Amino acid sequence: MKPLTRNLAPFLGVVALACGWLWLQWPQIALQPGDEPLYILDGQRLLDGAALYRDVFLAHPPLRAWQTAAVLSAGAPLGWAKVFSPLATLTAAILTWHFLRRVAYARTALLAAALLLSANVVLQHGAQFVGVEQALCVAVLATVLALAGRWLLAGLCLGLASQWALHVGLLALPMLFWAWQDRALRPFVLGLALGLLPLVLELAWFGAPMFDQVFAYHVRKVSQMAVTRTPARIWPFILAQLPLLLLALVGVWRGPALARRLGIAGLSALGLLLLWPRLQTYYFLLPIPWLAMAAALTWQGLPALWLRRALLLGLALAAVPAMRDAVDRRARGLLVQPEMTRLAAQVRTLAAGAPIWGDGALVPLLALRTGLPVALGDTDLNAQRFLSGATPPDAHLAAVLAQKPLIVLVPRHGIDQVPAFHERLLRDCDVVGQFDAPAANFAGLLLRPR
């Protein structure tokens, strides 16, 4: 192979991977029902003069709201505010590829990037604006810096990652062990402290409201609500990523030194994650890069060429279900936008200028699409906020109903799971409409308070 072709082929390979992943994710680039519209709405409310943690309930550090406010202030379309998410996931894959290309073979680096981008959880959540994907990108940068011996910068990056997702702290424990092994504990801890300094300054600036929403609220969820470590969330991940997990285990057992280090770290982070009392599926993004790198290095260390080729074929076959699901999800995603357009038109007509309120997965998106305000400024309508006692439900609902909003209700979902809301909404409201959005998997009622 000519030198130019030899140098260009790995680059073209990673570009092809990125383009294929973006094609699968393209419908997700638009705003979807779920958590992400509330962060866009938070940014919009900031531009309208609302104050974080006082006028806006935000259960996370302020950076994601500031990000969206910055994008919207430039006059960009709403969907552009989530461009950080796919870029962060692709950057994590490129950092993984670039690092392994320097310490291993080009094919190993490409395999690691492919394993990362084709992981089922990455295909599901890697383009969603929920914070973990950006924290993960910065954590991958911290990993690369740590493995290159740049421990101060590694700690700094990992600390800064908490600006997007506090549970990225799960990755700190394996990295602290690395730093201890490399006799670099002091610079890593110093960097970590510097990276956490913005969080400390934000807490000092915003005070008790931020502490209550960002920290105490999550403690209440853990201590006062049932756990959600359900088999429905754990087993699909394990089954979908079984080849990756098994390869990482083999790497821990008989792989090269770097594969052992990354495999132990990835499996340890996964074990810590499974202990998390209120587990969300997108948390599984966190150990994927370490597992992908460990698996690729283990593959490279196999002694026989025929074994490596057979394993590549096995990995490709194992990725088929995840790819098929991603293609199906893409097709459904293309249908979601027309459904949300119709629902927004229905809500706009029935609200007649009144505020809206209701299901947390739909109301922020509908507010963005219709321009209607949300009653009491409730951008975050997660049922956990009320079930945990962070916001007393009875008094809050009384204040909401006093504003006579149009209420978007999805039975057995979101706020309808709060007993005090379910009973009073049925008692004190009239049904003025119904909606069905099968591609988005939402159907429900539109209510008006009497």
C-alpha cells in the first residue's frame, strides 16, 4: 500500500463511521418529546429574564441552560441548541480513535470507535441533549490525558465534566486508582479540585435554591422513592452489549496491560452504576468508551489472524440487532415531527392564549412550538419532583389550576403517576380534546379546569 493511501485509509474509515452514525441519528437532531426540550425552554426563559433556581426549577448545574441561551440569543433555530450532543458523542469516538491509533494499530483504533458508536445505548441516547453525552466526551478527554501521564489536566477535565452530569463522578473512582498506581495522586486530585471549582462558585452565587434542586432533590429521590434498578433497564443493556462485556472480561484476564487497565475500569464503573438507586438508561453511556477501548485492544492481542477475523465477523453479526433497531428508530423519528406539529396546532387552538401545563415529556416541547407559557413557569414537570417531596404537590396543583391552563395529560405517565394530581385533575377538570401520536408513543387527554 502506498504511504498516502496507508495514511488516508484510517481517516476515511473514521469519517465513514461518523457519517453513518449521523445518518442514523438525523431525526434525533430535531427536538423530540422527553427531557431535552425542558433544557431548551430553560435557556429561552433565561433570555426572557427568568432567574435559574428561583424562577426556573433546574435539577442540574447551570451550564446546559447557559449553552442553550447562548445559541438562541444568536437567533438560531430551536433544534440547533442540541447540536452539542451529537458533536460530543462523535468527538468522544474521534478522541478514542486518535489515542489508540498512537498506542496501537490503526485497525484497533477504528474498531474501538466502531464499538463505541454502534453500542446500543449510544445509538439510543448519544444525540439526545440530556447532559451525559457531553460529560462523557470530557471524561474521554480526561482518560486520554491520564493515559498520557497528564494527570493535572486529566483531573481538571473530569472535574469540569460535572458541569453537565454530576454522576460522571462514578468514573472518578477508577481514575483515582489509576493515579495511585502511577504515583500521580496529588496532581490528579489537585486538577479534580480545580475542575470542581466552577461548581463551588455557582453554589456560592445561586445559594440555597441551587443546592436544594441540584443536590438535596436527588438525595430525596434516592431516600424517599422506590429504586428503579429494574430488569427492564439492566438486562437489555447487558444482552445488547454482551460481546463488548465479554471481550473486556477477556482483556482483564489475558489481555495487554492497557486492555487490563481499561477493562477493569470499565467493568468497575458499570458495577458502580448498577448500584445506582434510580437508574436511567442513558447512564449506561458512562463506561462505554473504556469498554470499547479494552475490547479493541483485546482483539489486537489475539495470537492468530484467523481468530481475529472470526471475532470481527462475530462482532459485526452481534451489532445487527442494534443497527436494525436504530434504522427502525430513524423511521419512527421521521414521523414524530408531523405528529408534534399536529398536536401543537391542536393545543394552540384549544388553549386560546392561556398557559399550558401537564406531562413533562410533552409540555416543554409544546411550549416551544406554540409560544404559549407554561403555568407557574414549570419547565421541569418530572413526576419525581413531586413524588420525592421536593415540591409539595397539593399546594402546587392548586396554584396551577388557579391559572386555568390547558392541561396535557398522558394516562399512567408523568404527572398522572402522582396520586394527588391524578385524583384532582379527574375531579376538577373537563376533557376538551384527545390526541394520539403513535410514532412518539404518546396518547392522552387535553383538560380544562372548571
